[in-house]
Amino acid sequence: MASHNPKDQKAIEKLGATIRAIRIEKGLTMVQLAELCEVEYTTISKIERGLVNTTVSMIVIIARALKIPPSQLLAGI
């Protein structure tokens, strides 16, 4: 029986880099994206830097704020 939550750090970092690239492409700051997502900007910062293994619901919220399908954030992972 597994006693911990396994994670794929490379996938977490790739997701963060993808979010950052799309955010910049759309001309948004981290603060602006955070406001659209109704979270603290530090949350976006941690996700973009690959410091947290974010939730599916947060991926959907970010995708909506960026006006893209959630699958675009996961492409190439």
C-alpha cells in the first residue's frame, strides 16, 4: 500500500512553464492572472515555478482566466 503521494516533478515544472509562457503571450502579469483566478499572486508564482503540485480545479480556473482549453496547459506533458 502506498504511503505517500507520488509526483512527477518534471510534469509539474512543464505545466508551470506553459502557464507562464501563455500568460506572458497574453500580456498578463502574475498579479492580473491571480486576480482573474481569485487567488493570491503567490499561488500563481508557486505554480509557475513548479513549487506546488496544483489541483485539477486550479488548472481549469487558470485555463478559463487565460481563455484557453485546459488541455492546452497539459499539452506535451
